[in-house]
Amino acid sequence: MQFANTKQTASPSAADRYPSRVEEQPAFLERQDPVVYSEWTADSPLTKEQSAFYEKNGYLVLDRFFSKEEIGEWRTELRRLREIYQSKEAEHVIAEPESREVRSIFAVHDNNEMFKRLAAHPRLVAIAEYLLGSGTYIHQSRINFKPGFSGKEFYWHSDFETWHVEDGMPAMRAFSCSIALEDNFHHNGPLMVIPGSHTAFVSCIGKTPDNHFKQSLRRQEYGVPDPDSLEKLSREGGIHTTIGEAGSIVLFDCNIMHGSNSNITPDPRSNVFLVYNSVENRLREPYSGQKPRPPYIATRS
């Protein structure tokens, strides 16, 4: 994607190549990191076409990646966890602001044996090591719930912007894997992405308040791109809705602009998110200069 006639108001330094929330005006900064860190070979876990699509567009849908039997086990565990946390509060469980319905359960790769095994699944690890060109670890994991009629939206954002500013992730050398535990239709709030938007970094405005994560996990207000930047990105790349049956997965680059609508249909949507980061891209001190977010949000060890 070409970003012509954009002005850069912030000058990246050696310490921070992607400054954000420091200027009064938003800006487009050129991506300085690869998208795929390995050379494709016949032994790669993705086909040559799949790898090229991911590099160009910043995402890839793999239909029916997992079996119905595997999905059935994980869905049962998901329901069990949701029932537990409907009446039990925990710091790693995020509830909707109004209804107190469970919105997200974080650190499932660390707190749950079944999802710990999923995070270490050989097929996923092989893809992660190929895309990131090194050994990997789980930076963040969570289950997102979007129940029928009441599932809330996730506004447009780049994950890397937050991980960089608030967690200290130095480079764009991470990606997310979203595993569909329910069928993802066009109508029940599936993930939307702007293809090609991963090739530029949108520097946002507004100084981050202390302990912002307590609010942002429910409704993000800082690190949110401005409407003009979003319009430019969507005009150039379009908007794609990622749909697929339960068992499908979506791989998406840490810097791609993405979001999802609310779910006002009877069809629930629940997904497991696993974020793989390179062992060569471990977190530093947050670039905001603030206290690091808790380890259930950003693994530091």
C-alpha cells in the first residue's frame, strides 16, 4: 500500500522508531520491519501463495484448520470458564461496562491446561516460527465472548501501537492467531481488517493516563486512530470481513488495522486469541514511560 501525501510530524529516534501519543497531530510513519521474517521453501508450513498473501495484505484465513472434535472440547471448556466467572471476579477477567457479562478472559495459555496445550500446538508453532523467523513465545492470550444480541464491538486499532507504547514491544515482529470456536458469519460481529494497512504505522494523539488498561480493555479511548487516517487507509485498502466455520483460524500481523461490530443477532461468536512474539523482540520498558501493564496482559518473563 502506498501512502502518498502524508506528513510525518514525529521523528523516530534510535530508541523509539514508532513514537505515538506524543504529538498534537496524527501521522503516518513508514514501517521499518519485515512482515515475513523467513524465506519461503517447500518445507514451509504455509504455501507460497498463502505466504505472499499474508505479506501483502497483513492477514490470512485458513479454513477448517482444526477438527470439529477439537473445537468441541475447547467450546465446552470455554462455557465452563464463562459460568465460573459470571459470578466470580478476577483481575484477568474483563466484564462489559454495563451488563457485567464476561467480555474477555486473559492469560488462558498460562491459567488453563487445555489452552496451554493449544498455544503449543505444533502446527501453530511452526507457522509462528516461520512468520517471525525465530523461536517464539506467547505475548498475550485471551478468549473473547460475543454472545447473541449483546456482544459489544471492538473499535478500529493497531495492536502494535498499544503493545509498543504501553508494553514496550520494540519491533513489529508479532502476530495474532484468532481461532473460531463458533461459526463466524458476516452478521455476528466477525473480525474486520483493512488489507495493506500493516505497511504503515499510524501515530495517535493523546497522552496515556496511568493505569489506562483498566478502562481500555472494556472501551479504548487512547491509541485509537483518528477518522481521517482510518478513511485514508480504508479508501486505499478496503475493508475485509473474515468469516469461516468453527475451526477456522485468522492470522493477522500485529500492525494491521482491525476491529469488529457488535453482535445483535442470535448467533454467538467466541474466539481464542493467541499472540505470538519473537524471542528476539522481548518487551522493554513501555515507551510511554509509564508502569508496565500486568503480566496477564503482556508477558514479560
